Amino acid sequence: MPRPTIAAPANATFIDHDDVNHGENVYDDARTYYTRKEQHSRSRTYSSSQLGTYNPKTRPTFGHHAHARRRRLSHDDKPIAAPRRFLIDVDETIRLVLEQEDTDGDFQISITDSGPKLMSLGTATSNGFKTFDIRGTYMLSNLLQELALARDHGRSRIVLDEARLTENPVDRLSRMIRTSFWHALTRRIDGDGLEIICADPKNRSAHLNPRIYVPHGEPKMAEYYRQVARDKPHLRLDVVVLPPKCDDEHFVKSLNDKPGLLALAMEEVDDGKGGTTLKGIPFTVPGARFNELYNWDSYFMALGLLVDGQVNLAKGMVDHFIFEIRHYNKILNGNRSYYLCRSQPPFLTDMALQIYNQLPRTDMAANNAWLKRAIQAAVKEYHTVWVSLPRFDPETGLSRYRPGGLGIPPETEASHFTHILQPYADKHGLSVLEFSEKYNDGVLQEPDLDEYFLHDRAVRESGHDTTYRFEKRCANLATVDLNALLYKFEMDIGTAIQNVFGDSLEIDDDFVLQPFPYTADPTAQKHSTSRRQTSEEWYKRAEYRKQQMDHYMWNEGKSLYFDYDTVTKRQSLYESVTAFWALWAGCASEEQAWRLISQSLQKFEVLGGLVSGTEESRGKISLDRPNRQWDYPYAWPPHQIMTWVGLERYGYNEDAERLAYRFLYMMTTAFVDFNGVVPEKFDAVKLSHLVAAEYGNQGIDFKMVPREGFGWMNSAYQVGLTFLNTSMRRAVSACISPEVYFGVADGQRGQAAADALGLAMDAITLI
């Protein structure tokens, strides 16, 4: 009997029942998996087959229906001859999934949705006639994600491997980060990448046309962008060349109503016409509203990139930092015009050395030349930024976050400072907007407000914006984190000079070297080109900083490092997890490390990892004193990674593994229960990404499928997995609570007994 006619797409290929994998990887990234030819089974046909106009409308049935389906047992009645695959109409199935399961209308399937969490899909080997049930939040959210990815790649129907819906969640998240998220976060500043990178969600000015600022002394680059503007008039690109001293605070303030992107490093490439052209060097951005190159975000993203083998992408970010130091005099908070006065925590030396250690050994001369440029740039930033006034405190010999700048930071939300400005506006009989304009223009003078914004800018430079730890005092604090980083900076430079450059390093750029030991005598200042750098001086600088940190910051009675207030001349007794950065840097003694871990670690360790600070230090929260995002109970990737590495450095491997497990458990359960979410931060006490503090949470606003995660959270996962043994990785995959895996005494379980849905619903109630 002849086979019935099947209305199949012209480009469809057919598979036999036993030919289900085709030698291809079921877990290929979406760009590979969904760009293959359409494939359909023809091993059997049924009169009800509707291939080509496939419209699956099989609804789930329940106990109160007369035709309820028989309950599935823990095993299948018949062995499966081959891995199961489903024949799916993409758009129709997306519609059904959202209609049935997305009860809160956010285009995600999560444990807070009240749908039946059950859907039938037609199997490919039966041409959709036989069905199989997809059950539970994880499988259904994975189905929605796969359908969205298939639609992204222009597929109207697919044959989908069940294995992609049941994939081990640790493997799935790690794979998505490695093959998809990093790609989605990658940017270039050139003719091909400008449209994406110029978008600035933080721009509140009336001028929304894209603008790029090119540094003085780069005429070829300026002409390149002018040509891009001519070739692509639809961009309406404005190209502006900066003056030589582009970080003058008065000049930077004048750009507030003309914000723009700052040009970064480019490479010269063949233009295919017998000449050369410029091309932007790729880099990664944090994601969400942060669509530019950031300083310390880039360091942590680089760690994840190195784990994933993307050495060149990480290396390119160091090239951009070298460019920024040369042209903008510092590694900027971010490469936008409103960041020209401000830096962020300095990680350049460790970043460069880690990349250097992973460069191919085929051309060591080129590797050494690259590292030399990075170390030269680090020496310049060290002397001109971190040990120069006003960031340097001469009395203690320690450094502070204390950037220049005038007026109100323009990159914040419109209402961010309303509660601060309102009393001053009332005093002058003006609206907040009118007062802001007059204050920014210098028409109205308010010294107390100047002081407030001095500290506010320092908080932003610290990267910890915002926290009660720094409230109205940040610019006066010699912080533990900054000085630990500078100790490592000094040690790294000394090590590189000694081990790579033959204990002698020439500096190409001309700048003033800050004397050591410090003296205010201007005759003691020498220029960088006047002498070679040796390791001895840098080791002495590091040793001196350690002595000063021990004297001013270490508290023997409390077994913790504290920030030191250079104005009040006393320790600021806010308990911050950044005290453990001293372990990462290696500036704590063995005794101090033991005391930190045995006496103080427990203050910060909660169910989901390490909180930023203790609840006691944060103080009571009220309507007049709301939560700050860098305080208890919030947990951030930098604090986790720095502590894991620091603990491992001093031999406390079990503690590092336990903390990594806690954080990755929290990330994995969120990924499983909330449609693959990878957020900027967590409430580590409630294991929730539904954070109401300040800016809310970044990385959670996506439709159907997460496309980029969030930069340093992606890295925390990839780096964290390197701390887990096989047993721990399996336990995380099964979402076994840390309190179950490690065991706790009765009465110490706290919120561990709460189920994930209960915690999620509690978090929703708070918003």
C-alpha cells in the first residue's frame, strides 16, 4: 500500500527510527544545533499525521477528567530503544506553553507560576502521533528556552532531543555561559559594532544621538570614525576629539549634557583592497544596563574567560586598559565620558599575569613584550593615581578611593538623589530639577552638598555603590580592599620585573614618580624616564604597605581587618567581607589568616555563601533607612571569588570548597527554578535573586531565554566549578542544600529547612 502524501517543507530531510543522533552532539550550542537542515522521521506514518502543518494541541489531562491518563511510575513500561526526540511546531508550542504555564505574564516559566507544569509533545519517530509528557518547572522552562532559540534561528519546526530538556543543570548552565553568554556580551567599537555599543541606558540627557570621543593624539582613529559616520549616515554619529587633559573635572562636567562613548584600542588589519584599516579589539561588558567596558568587572569576567579557554578575549581587555591609562590617565570606571575622573578597584597586574601564564609558549618574545606594556601601564597608574594626592594619605602611607569630579553624577536614575537634594531645593524655594541645574552650574554654592558628593563619587570608584559602610565618609577611608589590592599590585610588579625582565624595567611614558619613602619635598620627585625600575623598590613598597595595614587596619581583639578613617583617625568598625581580600593578596600573616578564618569567617557565611557585611554592622532597616545593595543580606561574585582564592592560597581548601558549593548551589537552584536566570547579585540568606534594594537586580529582565546572564556572575560559576570535586558537582546538580550536604547541628539550620518555593514567595512579598 503506498505511503500517504506528507506535506513536508521543501528543505526537510528524513530520518529513520534508529538514526536519531546522526553523529551530532545533542548539546551543541544553539547556533549549531538550530542551523542544521530540518529533519523528520518517516519510519512510520499515521492517518492523523499533520507534518508540514503540524499544530500540536494535545492538552494535559488531570484526575477529574474521565479520560485521565494513567499515572507514570518511576520506570517506563517499555525500554526506550533510542533517545527520545520530539517533533515540534515552534510558534504554536511557544503560544501554548506561555498560555498554559506563564501565569504571571513575564514570559518565563518559574516555580512561582501556578500552571499545571505538564505538557504533551509528539514524538519524532511517530511523526507526532504518539506523545510524551514534559513535566516540571525545569523541563518546561528549558522547552521554552529551546523554542525561543530555534525561533531566533528562523526555524518554524524542529526535531528536539529530549536530552536538551533534561540536561544536567550544572552542565547546561556552564555550557550556556561558555558557548552563548560570553558571545552575547562581546562588543567591538568600530563600524560593525558601534550600533550595539553606543546604546546607553544610563543616558538621561536630551541628546540621544550616538557620540564617540576620540583621545588627543590619535588622528588616524578620529578619521576612521569620521569615515564610519559618512558611510553610515543612519547612525547620526558625532565624532569629537578630546583635549590633551581630558580628565579635568571642569571639562568633564561640561560633557554631562553631551555624554558619549570613549574610544578604545584598535588594531590595524588588511582592508582587502591592498591597504589597511582599523578594527576594534573585542571585549566583554557586564550586561543589562552596563553596556561598556568596566574596570573591575572586566577582571572577574577575564577569570571566567580563562577557565573557558578564551584567552585572546581576556587579553584584549588588558590592551584596552593599557590604552586607557595612556590616553585617559587611568583605567576608567567605564568607557563613557561621565567616568573620565573616576577609576575602580585596581586589578591590572594580576589580570595581566594570569593571562600571560596562559599565552601560547610558541612566541615568548611577543608574550614578554605584551606583558612589558601591561606592567609599564600599571606602574604609571600606580604613581599617577593610587599613590598621588588626593587618593594617597601622607600620614598613614595608605591609599583611598577619592576621585575628582564636580556636581551630581549624571549616570544615576533621575530620582536617585531626590531625598538628598530636596532639603536644599526647599531652602532656595526651587524644585529639585531647578536646584540641580543651578548647583551643577555653580550658581548656588552648598559646601555640605559638595562634601556629600565627594564621598558619593568615592563610593562609586570603590565599586561598592552603595553601602552603609561608606555612607558620607568613603573618601576619608583607607579601605582594606584597596590597600590589599595595591599590596598585590606592588608584589606583582616586583615579581614581573625580577622574573621576566631581568630585574630591570625601562618606562616609556614620561610621568612623575612618587618618592618612597614619602616626602612632600618636590625636589625628591623624579621622572619615570630618569631611571630603571627594579624589583627591590617594589618589594619594599609592598612590605611597607603591609606594615601600615597591620598598624592601622588589623584589629587583634576582633580578629578582623577594618577600614581606617584618615580624618577621625580611628578604625571604622563596619565588618566587611573585603577583610578576606588580604588573604587573596597574601598580605596577611599565617597567624592573621588563622584568626580571620577561625574567628571571623562565620560572621559572613550564610546558606548561599558570603554576605557583603554583617547584619549588625548594617544596622536596622526602615522606611527612612532602606537597604543598600552592598550590605547584608546580599552576596556578590567578587567577594566570593576573592575569598575562595584567598582561602586556597593559605591552604584552607575545605573552607573554599564549602563556600563555593554554597554559592553555586544558590545559582543552580535559581537557574532551575526561574527559567535559567543568572542575575547580578543574590540575597544569600533567602536564596533569592528577587532583590528590591536600590537598583533592583540586573540580568533578570529577559523574555523566554536568558541570552547573556551577567558578566561576573557567569565567571563565578565557571571559576566556582573548579573548586568542586566530582561528588560536590553531582550534589549541586541535584540541588542538594549545603546544610544537607555538609550537615549542621539541630538548631543551626536556620532557613535551610525552608523550601525553595517558600523562599521565593517570601521574596516576592517583600517587593
